[in-house]
Amino acid sequence: MAAAIKKQLALETEIVEGSRGEFTVWVGDRCVAKKDRDGFPEDASIVEAVRRAMGAA
């Protein structure tokens, strides 16, 4: 995921270890995507969520 964000948006990412099974994507202090009971979000939807959040920032 970090590689997709870097490649498509030219943004550096920071990977922070969370609790077991956790997957959350933050832009600043805003959660833009996360794993839920249906599983992980698609890469394309995460990249788009980050793109939108960066535009709103």
C-alpha cells in the first residue's frame, strides 16, 4: 500500500505498527481508510481517499 501511494501520489508514508489485525490509513489527524469486518479496503480506494484528503488539506 505504501508503495502504491508513493508511486501514484508521489507521497512518502510512515508505517506505524498498531494492534494485532489493525489497518488504518491516516492523513494528518484524519482517518481516511481502515479495515473493517469485510476486510481490507481496495488499494485504489485507499489511494483515492488519500488524494481527496490531500486536496482538502
